Amino acid sequence: MNFILRRFTTDSNSFNTMLGNSYTLIKKIDNKPDEWKRKLKLYWPDIKDERADRIIAIILTDKSFLIDAPCYIMTENGATFEKI
């Protein structure tokens, strides 16, 4: 089963990105503040503090994605697998 990251813009456009058949999700809400900052710096060492404050999740596949707005992880058949 493949997973797709579905993001929406403020003008109601949607963007779908193929994540592949596995991914790792790290949510800000599940980490203590110091742990979260350490993980952000680990995966995105050059991130600026003003951007880091807006990030709510990190998705890891063969690439890394920083998530700064609510989005969904969908299965390839269109079912919602996880809401971020």
C-alpha cells in the first residue's frame, strides 16, 4: 500500500505527494519542547527559528517534509489514514 501526503493551500488548492509504502511521522504535540527542537535540528539543521516555531510535524521517507499546516496522509485508494 502506498501513502500520499495531501496538503491544502489557503485558496483551496490541494497538493498530493507520494510518500511510498512507508513513512515515519514525528508530531510536535507528542514531544517535549526541547526534544522537538533537537529533532528539527537533526533533520533540518539550517532551519530558522521563525520557521521552526510554525512546524507541527516532520514526515520522513527517502526525503523529509516539514509540515506547517493541517494535512492528511491518505492511502492510494483515497481513504484517510491519518490527520495531521
